[in-house]
Amino acid sequence: MARFKVTCLALVAMTLVYSTTLCVAHPVGFNFGWGWGSPGGNGGHGGNSGNGGGGYPGLFPEYYQFSCPQANDIVMSVLHKAIANNPRVAASLLRLHFHDCFVQGCDASVLLDDSATISSEKNSGPNKNSLRGFEVIDEIKAKLEEACPQTVSCADILALSARGSTVLSGGPNWVLPLGRRDSTTASLTGSNRNIPAPNSSLPTLLNFFQRQGLDEVDLVTLSGGHTIGVARCVTFKQRLYNQNGNNQPDSTLERSYYFGLKSVCPSSGGDNNISPLDFSSPARFDNTYFKLILLGKGLLTSDQVLLTGNVGKTLELVKSFSDDEGLFFQHFAKSMVKMGNIRPLTGLKGQVRKNCRRVN
Ligand code: HEM
């Protein structure tokens, strides 16, 4: 770390332009000595903490300190306006980072549009007609390209936007390792295979998270991202009309909530009607998501099974987080860093895209 700063300072003294170009290229060989661990993860929960989450060679919080010190301010100013205008933007951007990281790592592959060489992940089952926020990312990228050309990656913009969105919605802040580079490929099949479906059982959810190096604490914690935003009727309809193939509703749904949902989500049609994931405070990042689950008012099967799934300690975690918002916030910060560290491209791998929608 010291070597990095000294080198960059010397360059800053030479010229600002040089320092910009060279400082970002420099971290290639940096190794903080914590090793790579399992794909994207580090085995145990919270293993990234204590060192500012920088336990990965090439990713560290001060990455843009010299090359684009205003990067986070630019991200935050765009977010501030966009979220004030429409609070749901925060939820959509938080989800974008998740859908990026679960498919070939946090490499902004999710942002690539269809082209001669790219089958866009935007057309996968989980993403089509569902993922949002791309225009906000475009605006951030355009501003960053003006301020610091070809310096801040789209993958880092997603990570910064997820953190900023959380903070601006009232949630926790965290120290964010940076230095991800952008992929030159996307994986439509990876997107169809690696993002869990809303009707998943608890063992399935655990398995999908484990494949990314995330554990059951991460699963419960990160599901708390559903404290903001909405879901379409088509994602929870099965629970209302035919949960187990017997034309009966999900018995774990609280009755009055069930009747309310039926009015938004009829048995036929209305697939794009929306309902808040946390109806008591849909734009506020807080722990009511967990309180609602305890009351049988989780919107998706994947939310409610954290309480009823009867595997591991997820039930206890839901209870702990509903009792103690501070505990949830601490864990959320840790698990977001862990998710953000899934298989990043660093060093000479990938590129810094000029436009997040296409490769250079
Ligand atoms: C545990 C497995 C998960 C499943 C099965 C799941 C599923 C879903 C579904 C089906 C929707 C609604 C999509 C639509 O109707 O178009 C949604 C929305 C959302 N998800 Fe998840 N999700 C999971 C985990 C996560 C994680 C880890 C995060 C972030 C940390 C997250 C953040 C969000 C947010 C913020 C929204 C609202 C988006 C908006 O309003 O635009 N989800 N999720």
C-alpha cells in the first residue's frame, strides 16, 4: 500500500494526466497477502471485515484516490437526483449489482447490450422486463468519462451505486474495495442458471449462494435488500393460487396480506402489476422486511422460506435481524463487500469500458 502511494505521488508531481493513466494501471501486481480464497468468497462469513474489505489482490478502497478522487462524489450526485425523483431507482440499482455479481463475477457483464458478439444478459428469464436503472448508470458513466476518461470501470460504478443507493435510502455505509475491471463478454446462459427464482426452496437458495462463495448468513442478510423496491405479480402469483400444484395458496401467507395481494394480482392477467417487497416502508432501507416475514407477510416464496424453510439457522437470523436493526446493518455492509468481491477482473484482465453498454 505504501509503495502504491509513493509511486503515485511521484507521478502526481510530474503531471496530473500521467498520474491518472499510470496510477490505475499500477495495482496489477499488488498483493495484500490474503490470497484469493474460494470463487468470490472467503469461506467464512465476515472474513473480509477488519481490513476494510480489501482482502483481494487488486481491489482496495483507495483505488481511485489519485486517478479519479471525485469518482464517488460524481456517483452520489447523480444518484441523489435520480432517487429524489424516483425512490425506486435505489432498489433497481442495488439489484443490478446483485445480478451482475452472480453471473461470471462483478464485471458489469449485465450492462452489455446485444451485439454481433454479445448475447445480452438483459434477455435472461430473471432480467427481461425486470432489471431497471440502466439509464442512471449511463448518466453516471458519461459524467465520469468527462471527469476522468477511461478510468472508472462500469463494474465499480455498479458497486458504488449499490452502496450509494443503500445509504440514500437510509441504510448502512461501508468501506468499498474498488478496482474491478469490465468484462468483454456476457453470459446469457449464466444469467439463466445462476440467479435464483422467486419460488425457490431454502435448500435451492442456499445452494445458489454457496456456488458464489456466500453462506447462509449472507443469504438472509442480502435478502434484506428486499426492504426496498417492488416485485411484479408474475413473481408471486403461484403463491396465491397454486403453490404446491393443488390449486391452493401458500399456507404460510398471512390471511389479510393474502387477500390484499389477490386484489393486485388476479389469477389470470395483471402479470406486470407491482407490489412492494416491504409494504410498510418500501422506499426506506430498514429492518421491517424481517419483521414482516415473522408476521407471514414476506412477498416472495424466497423471502418467506427464510423463516419457514427449516434448514440451518435462517429462522434465528430472521428473528435477530428483526429485533436489532443495527445488527442487520452491520451484516449487510459485510455481506455486500463479500458479494462485491465475487470473481472480479483485475490487473490486465478485461478493460475499462468507455460506454457500459458495449465493449471498447
Ligand atoms: C435470495 C434470492 C433472491 C431472489 C429469489 C430474488 C428475487 C427477486 C424478484 C423476483 C424480484 C422482483 C423482480 C420483478 O418483479 O421484476 C426482486 C426484486 C428486488 N431484489 Fe431480489 N432476489 C433475491 C436476492 C436479492 C439480493 C441479494 C438483493 C440485493 C442485495 C436483491 C435486491 C432486490 C431489490 C432491491 C429488488 C427491487 C427492485 C426494483 O424495485 O426495481 N435481491 N428480487
